[in-house]
Amino acid sequence: MVEQQFLKYEASGIAALLRTESLAVPFYQRSYSWSTIEERPSSDTKNDRQQVVDFWNDLKTSYESKQSYFLGTVVLATNRALHD
């Protein structure tokens, strides 16, 4: 019987990820996981844009100050439609 690997994983920095991949966060995850100090309804597109700006600024500040930035668990999935 051939044993298959159930889950492939690796530890990687965000810079390596962004150099090699396109990163997209589904709309339903943005409002759930990313929030700003100023709370607005999740359907507010201005708030969605602000969350991305805040996230990018956090990453940039961490990079410029040579501090680590903990993202937590990031799950990547292949979009088969793009590869077919």
C-alpha cells in the first residue's frame, strides 16, 4: 500500500510568499478577520479598503523597523480555474 502525504506544509516568510504567489483574501474573510479601530458594517467597501491599507501599513512598518510580524496561520489553496 502506498502511503500518501495528507498535508504539505512549510514555514515561510511573507516576503517569500508575495514574491512567488498572488495573494487574494476572499471577501467573506476580510471583515471577519481584519478589523479597524473604527467599526463599520462589513458591507461598507470603504471600510474594506481601509482594512487592507491598515494591514499593508502594519507590514511596511514591521519591515522598516526590522521587527517580526506574526500573521498567524495562513492557508493557501490553488484556484483550479486559473490552472485549467
